[in-house]
Amino acid sequence: MVRLHVNIDHVATLRQARRGLEPDPVAWALAAEAAGADGITCHLRKDRRHIQDADVVQLRARIGTLLNLESSLDPEMVAIAEASGAEAFCLVPENRKEVTTEGGLDVLGERARLSDAIPRLVAVGGAVSLFIDPEPEQIRASADSGATFIELHTGSYANASGEQRAAELRRLSEGASLALELGLRVNAGHGLNYENVGPCAKLPGIEELNIGHSIVSRATFGGVAEAIATMRALIAGA
Ligand code: PXP
């Protein structure tokens, strides 16, 4: 079965809104594992807008499944990833002004930094994945890069509708097939939700889906009744 890796960045986004302690992304990750997540993914961004360095340390110490750490190619971030103990690394583009990761990595343009980062992450035992758009030239360059996996960027598919969505799904499917032919393993993610995940779970050879925002959003909503009832009970009992 396709593995579900749960991205917990936005639990940390909520905590950072108050720079406090709750909600704790590590406790949330443990609950996600208990509920069936096959792995936990987080993105330590250079601007530290959500996940913090201490979260990565605590996650690695406390979760029982795989930790997949997303990192940019910034040398400081690669050095942190190298020392993190994570079992998997997903290399992503990063731009300070973006709201979320926009577009895939330019594997051709980043050849120099990738040829430094990939062997270092492989040497610490990590499975390295490149987050790319489903473009044949990026897939071919990924196959030559030393990475084991690609993670196909599903954002354009998720944002499209009707015919356009069908076309984006074809691109993903053809991209996955090409990657498999070239010996790459295939993951996918970004923008997947309860309405659009099905076709991506059936992409050729797909091993893992990385999903964050929609799961965190739904969990927040699903917990409303308990949160209100508990607070009312505390007020009533005071
Ligand atoms: N995969 C990668 C490489 C990402 O950067 C992200 C977002 O951080 C995701 C998957 C998850 O995207 P979403 O939060 O939209 O599910």
C-alpha cells in the first residue's frame, strides 16, 4: 500500500503564532503515528517560520517511524540535515517570500550544489529525494544526480480543475513512468486533500504521499466539539 507521510509543519505554524508551546508538533506527530501515519515529514526552513531546530531533534528522538526532513540546498541547512539523524531527506527549492514551496527544484540549474549535498546525505544513511515538477528533463537530471527518489510536485494538479486537472494528472503519470524506467523511485505531494488524493495514490509505482495542510486543517475542525465541551465543563465546574 502507498505510505502516508504526514507533514506537521502547520502544527508548528499554529504554535509560532504565539511563540509558545502549544500545539506541540512532536506530540501531534506521535498522535499521527498512533493513528496510522507511516512517517513524519517536516521542513526546517531557513527563516524558521514553523518548524524549529529543537523540533527536529525531538522528533528524531521520539517518533518511531521514519523522519523525512525537507531541506533547501543552502549550505547551512544541508549541514543541519546531515547532522539530524533523519532517515530520509527531500531537497526542495526555498524562497523567503513564498507562502509555501512554489514549483519544483531546478535539478539542472542546481547541479553543483546537488553534487555536494546528495553524497553527504547518502553518507549519513539517508534516502535522498528531489522535489521536482513532472518535467522530463528534470526527471532525467534527477536520475543522473545520485538521488534514490523523486517527489513529484502535485501542486499544479491540485490547483487545476476539469480538463486542466486531467492534463496535469497525465503529466504526473507520464513523469512517474519515466522516472521508473530510469531507475528512480517515486513519491508525490503538495496540495493533496480529501477530494483530490485518489488519482495520485494510483500513479504508476507511487510509494509515498506527503500530505500536510489538509490533514492538519481537518484535524483542527474535527476536534472542535471536544475542545468546546472540555472548556465549557471547566468553566461550569469552577
Ligand atoms: N511535499 C513537499 C516537498 C512540500 O514542501 C510540502 C509542503 O511543505 C508537502 C509535500 C506537503 O504539502 P501540503 O501541506 O500542501 O500537503
